[in-house]
Amino acid sequence: MFKKMLASVGIGSAKVDTRIFNAAVIPGDTLEGEVHITGGDVAQDISDIYLKLATEYEREVDDSTIHEECIMVDYRLLERLTVQPKQEIVVPFALELPYEIPLTIGRTPVYIRTGLDIKTAINPRDRDVLEVKPHPLMQRVFVAVERLGFHLHKVDCEYTHSFGGSYPFVQEFEFKPSGEYRNYLDELEIIFRLHPGELEVLLEIDKRARGFAGWLNEAFDLDDRYARFYLTESDLDEVDVEAMIDDIIRSHIH
């Protein structure tokens, strides 16, 4: 009886540990691993085992920036399980990652939260951080932009309600010009929308203010230019992405 009382406050209760086989992934990958459950000092009934894939984004509220968590995948791994004292249970999993998962560049976190729901007890939890690398189509864009003389300055996940994606945020990549375009642009912002076999690329080309009229345009946010293009898997060998982006930028600044 005393052990049950201790387990109810987390002392001698069951433990959970998620072990991920491929912590470095790209959007659309399958995350594989095992959930290891170790029984405590008494038998306990687990009503639910869950995995939550989560990230965080920024949102402006009353002139302040707050950070909110977004659960991208809520995966029920197992229901109604009894774990005996000191028993070890291993539950394998394979979780398909969304194509809209953000890259872990800059301060963007992506992580798996694992939990056990145990009645009349503190629920054991575990958290594992993932490394999300660029998809090959995204990487082709990054390389092209860098070759054009831009360097990555800032990466943010920001709240939006009008982008039409599955989640309430977009990840923005802000590049600063250091080459030929330094005298023409303030920045180049990129947003990706990845789909199976295709990448949609949105560019925001922010022209440098010129004189009083240019300052007025910039002050009233009228000087931004937007462009969009698509890449497919077959384009990796056939399309000169650097030349394509260069043509788009030139067409907007001249």
C-alpha cells in the first residue's frame, strides 16, 4: 500500500525512455525508434502511450512576442497496458514526418514528447530533440542563393493565419546580400512549401529605398516584391536554379 502511495506521486513509478534510431531527418522522412517502459515498484495500469511531434513559433500579441508550441503530429502508440514491477516493455514505432516540418536551423526546435497516461499517478514523460536537415530540393535553393552572394541572416517560425498550410506558422529564411545585389536589396526572404516530389518556393525581394520616394515606399511597405517558382525531383539534374533565381531578382529590381 505504501509503495502505491509513493508511485502516485512519482516515486517508484514506471519510467519511459524513447530511443530514436534516426534523429537526423529531412521533411517527409519516417522517424523510427523504440519506446522503452520500465515498471516501478508496483504494478500500474497505463491507459495511453503517446508520441507528440512538436515545434515552436513566434506570435505578436499586444506589442509583445510570445512563443507558442505547435503539435504537428499526435500519435497514439498503444492503449491499455499493465506494466508489472520492474518489467521492461519495448514498443517499436515508425512515424511519418510531415512535409511541412520546419528545419532546425537557427533557434527553431523540433522534438518528440513521449508520455504515459497512468491513473492516480504523475504521468512519466520523455523529450527527445530532432535535427531536421534541408530536403535535397531545399538544399539546391540554399546553394544557389549563396552562390549569388547572399548569406543567411535569420530564421524564424512566425504565426500566420492566411498562408493556407496545415499549421498556424511559416518558417522564413532571411538572407542579406553581400555581393552584386548589396546596393539594390535590403534582404531576400524565402518560404518553402514542400509536397511529395515538388517544392514550391516563395521569394520576397525587398528593394533598397532610393531617395524620398523610395523611403516613402519602404515606410508604407509598398516596396516589397514577391515571386514564386516550383522545383521537382527531375529538376535536380536539369534546371539551373542559380540562373533562375538571378533572373527573377533582376526582373524585380530593374
